Amino acid sequence: MTEHTPHVGPVFARVSVIVFALLTPVVAHAIWDYVEMRRLRTRIEAIAAKGEPTTAALGLLEGPAAEAARYYTAAGALLFGFTRDVPPALWSEIMAAERSDAWPPELVDGLRALMTRHAEALALLDRAAALPFDGFQAGTTSNYTTANLVSAARLCQLRAHVRALDGQPDPAVESLYTGLRLTRVTKLPSSLQALSSVLRRARPSPAAAVKLGTALAEIDRDDQLKTQFAQMRAIAIDRSGASHFPVSLEPWDIHMLNGQLDNFAALIAAAERPEADRHAAVMAVGEWPGLNLPSPLSRKQLEVQVSAVERQTAAIRCARRLIAGEVVNCSP
């Protein structure tokens, strides 16, 4: 009996080689996609397990928090472009007065007119200040509202100056309080700039001082830098579309996102260090995530962020001592 050996023709062999060559990149791409996707899922699950945000989007706002968001949105809309409506000469006078802490009567009259013009917006800000605030509803134009409310904080400062000059200590401090509560939106405690000047002119009642001190205590947070990094990471996840699986990203994009998340994880771990060691620990990470900057610029951006938080923390703590009755100089 003759045994036949299977014969592979030259055409079939060549086709097999071509098919193999064509399929190899496809298979490699699929494996890479699987590996990167698994790495991404592991990282996001680890973030969620620590109770840290994986999205910056809020759920449905209800009750007083929703009401505060509506008041802030309305005030922001009313104040859109407000700084452009103020004559440049008036701004120059205001800045000169803030530097010298000398307020000519004609300037104060101009500020009173400004307060009257924007009384409705200021009333909305006062109402929002008394309420809890969790953020703006997803899908709203919160970035525009936040930008407008930076100007609103400036308006609260000026109102505090006018009230102090008019001999109204508690209303002046109330305006500072409204401005400080705007920090929940803008992340910038700009009312601190006016606090020393106002308190030099007008001593508030104990109740008003306690209220302002409480507002300062609420933003005097040791985890401020960590919170900022965690929030930025949540925004990066949202922008990538990785807040919910499956993720429609190419493997290279997932790979880059994984690297960004690792960078954030290192920064957040460094920001959790004791205050005395925190700056050095964060700078040891040495890279600002996600911007693909050259190394020196990336490190400089990180330094700017860390230093800004440190200056803000120092200003808040100095203001708390001032409210408590200590004689301190809180100038930058």
C-alpha cells in the first residue's frame, strides 16, 4: 500500500505567506488594544475604589444646591461683560485706590453708581452664598458662568470697600462673605485682597466676624492640591470618553491616557504627603500631565500650579488670623 504525502503547491504557499503577513498587524493591533483597554479599566476601577472621582459631571441637582446653581447662573448672565462696561479711567482710579488705600469721594460716588447698576446680580449672589453649592448641572454652560463670576467676586470686593467707607461694618463683611463663598465656583478667594482694608475701617460685630471666619475655614483645606489634581484627572477621563465602557479610542490614545493617569496618580500620592514634604514630593514627579510639553516647560507648569496653591493657602490662613483679632500683615 502506497502512502501519499500531502503536497502543498507553490501558489498555496505564497498565498499563505501573504495572508499571514496581512493578518499579523491586525492580530497585533487587537492584542495591543486588549492590553491597553485592560490597563485602563484597572486604573479607573482603582480610582473609583479609593472614592475619587472618575467623572467631573454631576448627577441631577436638587433642593438648595440646585437653587444656588440657578442663582449663580443668573448672576453670571447679568454680569456678562460687566468689566468692559466700566470706563478704563475708573478702573485706573480703583486700582490706584486699592494700592494706596485712599478712596477719593468722587471715586466712591462712582462705585456707588456701579453697585446700583448691578444691584440685582449682587442680590442673587447674596442669596446663593447662603445655600450649599455642589456645582452646575451637566450640560450647562458652566465654564462661561464661572468666568463671569470671577468678575462678580471683584464686584463684591468693591461693594465691601464702599460699605466700610460708609461706616457699615457688618454689611461690608457680609459682602466679603458673599465673595468668599464664590470661591466654591471660581476656586479663587479674591475677596481676601479687600479684607485687610475693610477691617481697618470697620470692626464687625462678633456674629459677623464668626460668619466670615467660618467661610474662611471652609476653604482652608489641607487637601486642596490633591483635590485639584483629582478634579483635573476626572476632566481628562471625561474628555477621553473613558467615563463609561466600552471606550471608542485607538490603542495609542488609550496608551497615552494610561500614561496620563499614572502621572496623575503619582502627583496625587505626592500631594497627600505632609505639608512640610509636599512641595518637594510633587516636584519630584516633575511632569505636568497631558499637555505634551517639553520637559522644562512641563516642570515649570507644575511649579506654577503648586506655588499658586501654596500662596492661596498662606493668604487664607493669614486672613483667618486677622479675623481672629491678631495684628498681622496679609499683603502678598
